[in-house]
Amino acid sequence: MTIQAPFDDAEPTSHERVFRVYQAVEELGPGIHPMWRIIESTKYTKSTVHRILTAGVRADAFVHPKQGHYGLTRGRLATPTEGLSDSTVMDDGVLYRELSLLQRQTAQVVMVFSAVLIGGTGTRLCLHSNMAKRADFQAALARCTPQVRDRLSLAPLHADAAGLVIQAYLDDVPASSFTREIRAEGHALTQAPVPGWEMLAAPLFRGRTVTGALAVLGLPTQIQRHRHSYVPALMQTAARMSRRSEGAAAMSMAAA
């Protein structure tokens, strides 16, 4: 008599591998992710993951803005990214450590955005996110329409706190009581694109030039209850990232 192995122990088919890689990228959240994180999530070999990602780029399912980094297309996110104000000049490992530290300090979702200042309308683009084990946020994100998920990844500067803190420090933006308040406080709080969540954000700089934003996303009750501790943690992390970005840019210019 032949005993058939349980389904869970069966070798995954090529189709199952494709779906698992796509799922892994989606679970990593909005933004662009290094391939090693996708490999770590799927447990597949580097060659298998690379082959699937490459095919996905050709099929417009993934974007590949720089070597070794991939993200979901999500409509407008497929736009070329040559115009990014790169707030992540620092080493990826350093960036992830900073995001992980802030996530542990707040126990909330953490995202970093880059300013995209092309044409008449500036936007902010999510580069990286750390959702840790916030299953409630992942569930809320899964319930969102594709349009809402797109807005979390890419949105006009006026759409939420991440964009507003960038906009407040642009030289060509007329001063207003709102921008003066953001500059005085050093951060902004608005509704997040995901319904039922709020976004607390602080700007990122290279020298005196604003290049992006760092944001903490949480439920309104959590943000209001712990804002007194979230704001210092957020602003201290943003300040460290800005200093590292400026230092990395200086070293890059010296080596050129």
C-alpha cells in the first residue's frame, strides 16, 4: 500500500512559489524591500526568488528601482524613481536598525517616506515600513481598496502628516499658520490613509534641505494616550537619520 505524503510536506509547485513570493513582498508592507528580506521570508533559494522577481518586473507586478530591491507595483508606484530626494543615503542596515528601534519604542507601525519633487505637484513615496507583529494594521490594510493602499504608498504632500511635514519646509511654499505651527512643533498629526488609523510624522533633512519624513501609525486611542512619549522618540530618530544622511552624502561627494 502506498501512503501519500500530507499536502503540507509536498514540494511546492512553481505556481505556489510565485504566489508565495508575491505574498512575502506584500506582507513586508508598502515601499521597496531588499531581496534578502524576501528570501528570508520565503525560505526559497536566492536563484528561485530572483527568477520570480525578475519575471514579476517584466509582468509589471513588481518594481525594481535599484539593484537588489523590489516592491509591489500598486498602480502609480511603477513610476520611475529617478526624481526621489533620497533620504536613505545611509546604509540599508543602519536604516532598518533605526526603524526597528523606533518600532520597539512605540510598538506601532513605522514608515519612512521620500519626497518626490517633480512637476507641479510634490508627492511623498513610502520607501520602507516596519509593521512588526501589528496584525491589526495588516488586517486593516488587507480590507482597504487598492486605491487606499496606493495612497499609503504614494500621495500628494497635502494628503497626510508625512507629506505636510515635507511641505512645511519647502522654500517655495507660502508661509501659513499651519506651516508655522509644524515648524514650531517639529511634527504633524493627521488621519492616516488607512481608515481608523492616525499618522504622526517628523521631517528628514540632508543639511537644510528636507528630503522626506519618518512616521508612526497607530490607533487614535494609542496615539493620544502615548503621544508624549511617541513624539520625542520619533523626533530623536528623525534627527539621527538626518545626521547620518548628511554624513553619508558628504562621504559620497568626497569619494567622487
